[in-house]
Amino acid sequence: MKITILFFVLTLFISTTYPQFTQDTRTSSDLLGAGKISVTIGGTFPINGTFPALITDRVDEFITRMYAEAVDLTLRINSDPEIYRKLMQELSNYALRGIKLKRASGEEINVDLQKFRLNGDFLNNPYLKNDDVIVFPANDISRNFFSVSGVVNNPGTFLFVEGDKLGDALELVDGMNPAYENVDSLELSRLSYDGQTQTITRMKIDKEFPIQRGDRFRFIAPETQRKNYAVTVIGEVSMPGVVPITKNNTTLFEVLKSCGWFTPEASLKRARVYSSNSLSKLLENQYNIKLDDQPDLEDPKYRNMILNLELALMYRMSNVVTDDTNYFNLENQLRVLIDGSSLDFRKIKDPESDIAKYILQSGDVIIIPPLQNSVYVFGQVLRPGHVTFIEGKGYDYYVNEASGLGELAEDDEIMVIKGGSRAWISPIREEVTIEEGDYIYVPKEDLRTLRSYILEYSVYLSLLASIAAILLSIVTISNN
């Protein structure tokens, strides 16, 4: 009801805005002398009536201006957002095809503004003359339609106009996509009136073929595989950047060779390949980083992504994860993220090695980090941080270089975290060789409070109480 009233107010407002044209008594020669003409809009358009136009107006220019004024007036007379949204839906629901331009002389011209906006052909957008009448058809595209899909530039569904031919359809979709070669046929699908059956016909492309209401055309061709396959190489190679590859046929060896191999500062032990199926989506969706361009390693968003991934890797083989569900989720995320990252780059220069033959996929990211030449000590040490790596030194040397253990350190649970695999190894329980890029983690002693004991044992007490209640019920039933 509100929308109907608003449309009435809108129409009334416009008609009173142009009284000199809706009730004008001047002659046509007076109007033409002023550089203005009178044009009437009818049919299914947001506003109907007789309005002023310029003598230089074409149909599209005049209609666009009238539509803009209707939208502006809608904003003025309505403040309800929901009503405004529905009004805008109604206002925009008018046809751009099948428009009739009727001259005072009796001449009738077919106007196709949708074609004009695509190809700029002014035959579809004629100049207006005084006393012209523009009649819009009903825009019932759900019933009066034809559709075009397949290997065309702009597939879509279009209002059917009597007399349409296949050439008109090709014009409306802006022709064939030039990426596809030798497209000479199509599939035509026609539904029965009750929609229960369809007839599919394979036919040659004939621009003179007459279209029927409801026709659905699918231009077909084998999918082109000539695409922009590429991988991104970041870090310590001579020529990092985006490297073009083939589809399922370019090896890691070939890509790194094209990048000039590694710099002397490259850490092959920590080098990784990240799968395009996961990392590109993570970067783009979560951090708005697109791998089409070389990522900026100084970008805070990129650093955050690396930090989050590093945190997940550090947790992966730790002994601090207690919740099985969370642990499974962690492993499952890493399964997707680090596909291919377990490859040992130290064997890459052997063309016959498994890593040299590793087939890359478009979008993969190869990261070659720099040598750290240090071991990172953290946790319950007095001065956590990097300690210069010295070949052959044990874990205790690095702990001492970090100013030794803190008062609350759990020295029996010290862990060496390998920089390449992130495996957690206890140097107290087994022999471990410290390498550059490794981490040494000193955990904190588990201090128990009265509250922690109460919380822990309350679970057991509750369980025992439940069991006692069940046993009591069983005994009672047995006695009866």
C-alpha cells in the first residue's frame, strides 16, 4: 500500500514539476524555437506522461535523465529504507529492448538500447522529435526470454523481441570469446510449454536463424588450456619473482634453474613449497594479498600470515597440546597449508632426485629463507633470543649463552625444535645434533594451586557421586 501511494505521489510530483508541458497551450513552433520539444513516455517505465526534452536528445539520453530524476524524487519523498529498496527494484525494472518510438507522422521505429550500450550503433538510439511517443514493453524476462551461454564474451539472459535472430543474440553477448578456436556449432535447447520435456539440437552457427521465445543457446568448444600458469619464488634465489610454467609439466628443478639457483645465504634446510590450493586462498581471503604480484615481505599483513603459520608449525609436534579436537583441527589445517613443504631442497641439484622431479602447480609458492646462523632460545631462560650458531655445540651451551635457566624452569622437559621439520626432540632422553635455525624451548614448571586441585578433583568426585547413585538404585531395585 505504501509503495502504491508513493508511486502516486511521485507521478503527481513530476507532473506538477513540468506544468508548462503537461498543460502547455503554446504552439509546436514556439517550443522548437526555444530549442525544446515535447516527448511522451508510455508503457512499463517508472514514470509516464509528457515531458520536455532538448532538440538534440537521443532516446537513451532522455530516458537516462528521466530515470535519474525519478530516483532523485524517490529519495526526497521517502525515508523508510525498506520501502526505498523496494521502490528502487520497481524503478529499475524496465526493458531496454523492444521499445517502440512512434512519430507524429505515423512512422514507428524499433529501439534497442541494450544493443546501443554494447556497440554504440546510433541506429539503435535515434534522435527525438517533437511529439514523439516512447512506449516501453513489459519487462517479463522470466517468461519472454532467450539465453546464451558457453564460449561467448558476456553470456546472459535477454528479453525476447519478435523478429530476433541468432545474429542479434551474438551481438548482445558481444560475440565469441577469441580465446577459443574454431567455434562453429552450438546446442539449442527448447522446452515444451509445460516445461516437462526439452529438445536439444546440435546445429551450425547461422546468424539468420530465427529465435523463438524461451530458446537457450550454448556455444560449445573444447576448453582452452592456454592459460597463465605461473608460480611465485620468494627469498634467496638470484632472480626471485613470478615464473611462467606449463600445466602439470614443469618441475621444481626447472623453475629454480630459471631463477639462477640459490644465493650463498639460502637456507635449503628450511626452504618450502606451499600448495596453490591453500596458500593462495589464505593470502587472498584472509590477508588480501594476491599472488599475481610479488608479495611484499615487509607488508604487515604478509608478516602476520607467516607468524600464524609459524605458530601452527611450532605447535604441531609439541607436547603442550592437550585437546584432541583442537589438535586434529590443527593437523588438518596444516595438511592443506604445507602440502609439498616436506621436500628436502638440499638434493635439488640432482636432476634424478625426487625433489628435482617434483611437478609444480599454477599458483604454488616457493619460499627460500635466508640462513639464520643462530639458534633461538626461549621460554624460562634469563635472556631469550638468538644465540650465534657454532658447529658441534650441544643444547646446554645455547641455554648458558642465554644466561641460563630461570628459577621456574622445568629443566627435565627442555625441548629442541628442529628448524626444518619443527619436530620436538628431548635432548635429555636422546642425542640430538643442534643445527642453524633450530629452537630450544625451556618450559615453565607446572605450579599447582589449591584451586587447580579442587577443579581437577571435582570432576572425579562428581563422577563418583553419579556412580554411587546408580549403584544405590540397583541395590534398591534388587531388594524389592
